[in-house]
Amino acid sequence: MDSNRITKHIDRLLLDPNNYRFVDKVEYKVIPDEQVSDEKVQQRTFNFIVGKNNENINDLIVSFKTNGFLDIGQIQVKAIGDKYLVLEGNRRVATLKFLYDEFKRGNDVGKLIESNFKSINIVEITEEDPAQHLITMGLHHISGKKRWSAVNEAQFVSDLLYKYNKTEEEICNSLGITKQKLRRNLRTLSLIKQYKDSDYGDQFKTEMYSIFETTAGSLPMKEWIKWNELDYKATNMVNLERFFSWISQTEEIESNDSGEEHTVIKEPIISQYRQIRELAAFINDEKAVERMEKSRSIAEGYSLSDEVGETKLRNALANIKTDVHAIFNFSEYMTNEDFSEVLKLRDKLDRLTPTNFALIKVNEKNAAKYFQSVHKHFENINIIQYRKLYDIHVKNLSRINIFAGGNNLGKTSVLEAFYLLSQLNDMNALFELERYRGKFYNEFQSKWFDKNITNGIKISGIFNEIASDICIQKEDTTENIDKIDYLSTIKIEAQVDGTELESCVHLYNNREPDLRYAKMQTLCQSALTSPYRYNINLLSKAHNHAIREKYFDDIVDFIREHMDASIEKIDLVENNRFMVTSTKLNTAIDITKYGEGMQRVFEIALLMGYNANGILCIDEIDCAIHHLLLVKFSRFLQQLAIKFNVQVFLSTHSKECIDAFIEAKYNDNKEITAYSLAEENGKIVCKYVSGERLESLIQSINFDIR
């Protein structure tokens, strides 16, 4: 950005009437450059900025009087004739104009002197791109201390896209926002425009923004108003007008006992964004909607909705399945009192069902997958923020992807990023990662989760040729919940192909977490395995899948051929334990009695089949596996990856591991990609090396990607 630092009199500076702080005001209208210097325009702009009784600049008045005018932040301008339009610093300039009038009247202006008004340091912007100064301004007011309101920010982003023809990527990269947030802003602003164009448009207020934002992000609401994602516009005008009436004051004609008619003003049915979520739960239940309209109470519609009742029933049944599964797994801890409680519960369940449906099959329910079929896995991923990783772009992903580097450089975090993105708004994935990191065997306290989820998480990528992203952050909820012992709320916002998914969990000090979501989905089946993590329940499900799909024998054959010829079979027995039968032993023994290498091979091979058409993240794959075995196992791994259509992400700090995959020479190493994690100038970077290029480097100069 080209600039020129100059000094000018306060009277030469013009306040910006098109400042983005004004766009939500009813009186606002766009002012062309040739009218900016008009006295009436300048006076109106001054009044906008200072507010009633100078309430918007009182802090600056006190500061300038006490400290003088400190030339700390730049006042950026552009030339208009012989004067200069203020692009950045309008509040400071308005304060100086106010104090200059006070000075000329002889009133007290504290430490300010005449030169403060006659020689103001300004920076003249002369760049060719007219949007560049807007982007600079946006950085101050989107993530800076003096933030714009949400509607101002949305209008700013819209102008950059449509008025200044910036691409979505340029805007996101320039302002440090996600594409999900950008498109959410555009949807919300478009819906607000339709509201402003309606009969109720004069009632729009800035604080209504969250209502429109929640509506534009709700799948049931978008379907009800027939939202067109290409045009960013609702097309069912009947339902749209009906919705607008719910969020607005309405005038109705009523008659008194004498038959005289008079106008009655009805307050909005919906005045808070969280009510949109309640509305979305029964928006397709017309009887419940009519009840809401008649009673003018959203609570009435919600409580009487058949659709909500059915949802509550389904949720209750899902909770029963989960709880029964947990009780079954830990039944060895049950006391006589616990058995009595179980019998009472069973009697109640028996009364709910006919005799022939009395038996309940316990089956853990997984989140639904977004894609019915997967023909192309991750092409790239952008780790915008995750733990110590910032702005990491991983491109050219292939079937097998190896991440190498020294200790504490974020290799595990990269794998976790792939896993989290694949799980979209499934909060259980975040629970699992934190449980593993904290080395908890089963459940863990909410305090731990609250303490360790500090920085936000932002990840985006291309999977199955479709863009998706997630944003995870901790916040204090504005929902109307019981705040006794409340700690915080962890919220996940996910987006895939325009579909927005949300989930949140309210954490409490001495109460169970409250997990909430309308719909939970994942991109694909996925898992993360590590030599330092052991998930016996996951392996049990993977074993059952292997038996059902008839590939379990292939795993045992590999172990028998390359690791221990005496092994006859491996069986899953009670308490989810794997028992190994060997010709060298009289009795079967637990697989954990064998070496770590065999356990690792067994676990990884099982998970390959279990994650068919998905991804598998393998941390420290070479741990406890000898180099000679690793060459054979890497070939076996690549065969399984193709057979089950699995994309694999591996981490290692061992050059021998990379050598092993190259030496295996499976499919001419065309489906292997390696990445080096290193620290440069205090920042972790990720460098890409293709499989063919990697093989060439290793053979010619014994290249060490670490």
C-alpha cells in the first residue's frame, strides 16, 4: 500500500459519511465523493460519530485533555480536491474537531494547544487498489479493540466481494476469517435486505442481526423459506412474510364491547436468536405454528408440537441405548441396590412395549455420514489454528501421507486436525482427543476439558471434492440455561457444501455436561491410533467388522508369516479381551503379553478395514516395529488402503520409517507423499515432498526428511 506522511489543519480533514459504523442506521445513505465536503453531510456525519451528548467520544475527550493528542495510531486519508477524506481515525478526528470548537470559544481543552489542531500528522493513501485501505481498516475493526457491529462487518465483507470484486479467498486471507464466516455474513445480510424491503423493513435494528444469522444458518428454517443458495435469497415469499411478522411489531384491528374498532400494537413473537432454534424444531408442524401465532408465544407452539415430542422420544431412546451400553460394560461394579434399580427400570420398559417387542437390542449409534460414497479423499487441508499450529497449508495429499519431523513440532496435532475435520460437528471426537491427551482411561472431569480448551480451532479442507471446515471455540453462552456451577460452553460450527452443522456442550463444575445438537454428521468413517493410546471398545467393534467382512484371517496370516509362526488364532472373549492361541503354549494368553510390535500391527490392520471409505491417522507408526518388519508391514498397509479405500496419515520421527515405505516399492510409490515439519523463525512450517521425488532423494544423497 503506497502512502505519504503529511501534516494538515483540522479544517482540511473531512469525516467519512460512508463509514461502516453507519450502515445500520435508518438515516444512512451512500454519499458520493463529490458530495462528501457538503456542510450538511459533514454535520450529519459528525453527529453520527459523537452521538447524543458526545457519548461516543467522551473517552477520547478525557484522554486528549489529560494527555494531549498522542500521535500513536495512524490517521489515514485520501485526497478529495484540496481536502482529505479520513479513512481510518474518524473518531479521533471528530474529537479534535469538537475540541477545536471548544478552543476557539475559549473553553478548557486541557493540555491541547493550537498546534495540535493546525498541524495534524496524517498518512495519505495513494494505492491503485481502492479496496486496499478498506482491508486495512477492516483488520482494525473486525479483530481489533474498537470492533464494528456484526451487521457493519457483514456489509464490509459484502462490499469487498461485490463492489470491489475481491475473491472469497482474497478476503479470507486478508482479514483472517474463515470462508464459513464469510458466507454466513453474506447469507445474513441478504436475508436482512429482504426484511428491509418488506412492509416491516423500517423496524430493523442492529440487535436483530443474530436473529437473521441464526435463521440463515438453520437448515429447517432455510428449507421452510425455500432458501436459494446460489442467489442467497429466500424464494417462498408467503412463508418469508409470515416469518417477518413474527419478529416485528404488528398492527391488528380489534373491536371493543360496543363494536368500535381500534388499532392494537402487538409485540414480536420472536425477539431473541435462541428462539429461532426452538422454532426450527417445529417449523414444519403447522398446527404447532398456528398455536404459536394464536397465543403469540413460541413456548406454546414448542410444548404442543408433535414433531418436538417425537424428537424428544428419539433422543430419550438414544440416551437409553447409550446408558444401557455403559452399564453393561461396567456391570462388574454393580451392587445389590444397583440390581434392584435395574429391575425397576426393566419393569417400566416392559409396560411400554408389547410382549414380542420387550427385548431391546443394545447398539451404539454413530453420527450419520454426510457422503453416501467416497471417490476422492482429502485433497488438501488448511490448519488455520490448532494448538501450536498456525496457517499450515497441506496440499497434494495422496493415498499414504507421511509427516516427519523432530519432537514437539506438531506431528500429532496435524493428524488430530485431519481427524477433527473428518468428524465435523461430532463433539465426541473432541472428547476422545482430550481424554487421550490427558491419559484418562474412561471419563474425565469437565474442569479438565474447560481448562485445556483455550485457543480456538479453525480447520478447512477439500474432501470428496467438496469444501468443508470447522470452527471450535469456548464461550459464555447467552442461552437461557441454569447457570449454577456453570463453567463454559464449547461450540462447534461445521460447514460442508453449504450445509451448516452446529453442536455445543455446556460444562458444569458438579453436574454432567449438557450436549446439544439438532443433527450430528461426519464426513466419513475415521479413527486415530497411537502407541500411547488404547481403545479396547473401538478394537472390539473393528474386530466384529473384520469377522463380518471376512478379512480377519488375513491379519492373523500376516502376523503368523512375518512375526510368530506358532500363532494359531486370536479370539475376542468376554470383557473385550483378545486371547492368542499358540502351539508353544498350553493355554491361550492375552495379546498384551506379547511384544508391543505385534499389538501395534494387529491394531492398525484391524482399523484399516474398519475405516473403509474413510481415513486412518496413525501416530508414530514405527514405534516398537523393527525396520525389516516395517518394510513388509508398509506394503501390507498399502494393500489394505487400496482394498478398503482408506486414506492414511502417518507420523514419524524416524528416517528408517520413510526408507521402509520407499523400499516396499508398492505401486511404484506413486501413492506416497511425505511432509517435513520444521521450525523457521519461531513458526512451524510444513514442506511437501512427493513419493517419486522422495525416493530419488533418498537414493542419491541419503536425504533425511527430518
